[in-house]
Amino acid sequence: MPETIQLTAADGHKLACYTSQPKSRPRGGLVIVQEIFGVNRHMRGVAEGYVADGYAVAMPALFDRIERGVELGYGDADIARGREVRGKIAWEQVLADVAAAAANLKGVGKLGVVGYCWGGSVTWLSATRLKNFSAAVCYYGGQVAMFADEKPNCAVMMHFGDKDQSIPMSDVEKVKAAQKGAAEIHVYPAGHGFNCEERGSYHAESAKIARDRTLAFFRKHVG
């Protein structure tokens, strides 16, 4: 059953974390990293999808450092507010919260991390700067290219849309060139946020293919 618990990060910050476990023994654990819209209904649905696939999940409320309980929709005002809150949080703080969520999954087996939108960028840095994970999957992380030269500590898969107005294909090519095959990168005929059924950019076929690839990746590297 889903439960929201409180975690304490290494710097002493206390944050909420959505957790859920499968009915049978977990295949492993996944840290789910939110978009700029908070731990909202869509992200809880994403988390429960992975639970149905056999994984224990932990989804830290990364915006708790600025404002607790943030849940936004996908309108223009929501996007502006989400970007505003995101801009007040340092990468080091976010990674401390991700590490706290990973620690909460101790004992369930190997761990993976998967993030969407801003969470895709956080996931990339979790792969390069933390050593908690056996696999990382980044969905349309707009700031990954800023850190393209960093080296991952685990297996990495990335998903991008070729119609994404916020992530030019030149950024994707930059990441490919820097990683030299170290990250498995897939591009879809879709826009930003193509995995979210609540957004106008939702692209069902791309979302299904990406999810199938993600699950196969986690099966291989996590369990």
C-alpha cells in the first residue's frame, strides 16, 4: 500500500517521500524523480506502475526544501510556478534528497533511479555523482547537456523527443558525442513530456516503447 513517510537527508533536511511496495518480494528498488510539478497525481501513477511491475519505489518530495506539499497541473501558470520553485534548489540539495530515498530502499535488492523532465536531469546527476544505483533512466532531461561530460557510475538509458521545443536535437547530439556509447540514448517522434497522459504533448506510442525499453533495462541491471 502507498504511504507517505518522512526522510532526513544528510544535511538534516526533512522531506516527505511517497513509498509503495509490491505484494510479493520486490525485484529491486526504484527511486522515482519528479517533474517540476511536484509529487502530483501523474507521478504517483507512474510510481504505482513500477510497483505493479514488481519494484519497491520511493519518490522524494524535492520541492519540500522550498514549499511542502506542492502538486501542480500542466497549465502555463503551473509551469511558471514549477520553474520558479525548481530554480531555488541547488543540485547538491536535490542529490542529498535522492540519496535519502535510496537509503530508505535498503534491503530490497539492487536499486535504479528514473526521472522525468527536471527529474531526468536529476537522474543523470544521480548516476554520475552518487553511487547508490545499478541503473538510471532519464526521460527528456533538459539540463543533461549541461553536464554531458560527466561519467556515470552505473548503466544509463535516456529518452528524448525530436519535437521537444525545450531540448534541441543539438543538445542530444552533444550528449551522444560526450558519452561515446556509455549511455543508451533513444529518440522518439514526440515532444517534451510525451510520457504524461495529462499533457497535450502525450504520445502514446512513444510512451509505450520507452516504457518497454525502460522495464527491460531495469530487468537487466536491477532485477
